[in-house]
Amino acid sequence: MPDIMSNSLMLIGTAGDLPVHLIYGQEVGDPRPFILLTVTPEYVAHKTSKSLPIDRKEFARFVHNNAEDLMKIAVSCRDRGKTSAILTATLMKN
């Protein structure tokens, strides 16, 4: 049976540039977003096997192209009772 709550989580905003903070909630303008997921340049460099510094365009491209995977990470955080996570080169910090 599919998890209905997984479908109710959506990207409702962003903040910052490098790193970028992805804000997930149930709807646009959600006064109580579920998850704040911080994507760092170190994480992008690690995932793309590139060295730092990461170009801003390449960073933005990575976030755009990996939106579904980042959403899955946000859903996993929410399902574990977390409200935020920082994605770094080696691990996810809560």
C-alpha cells in the first residue's frame, strides 16, 4: 500500500545560494514546513566526483536534476521524525 503522506510532501521554497536550503511542506505557503534540507557544495562535489569549488551553475543544475532524490531524502527525514538535515560530503547530519 503506498504511503499517502509521502505524496503530500512538496518543495515549497528555497533559501540561500551555496549552500541551498530546500524547504518541504504540505502546500505552498505552509506555515509549518516539515523539513529543511541543506545541500552543501561538499555534498554536490562528492556526488558528482568533482573537486571543490563547485561552480554555481553546476550546483544549481545538480539540485534541479536530482530533485526527486532530494525529495526522497526529505521524506526519509520526516518518516524518522526529523525536521532538518544537512547533506555533506560523507554523511547526513541531523
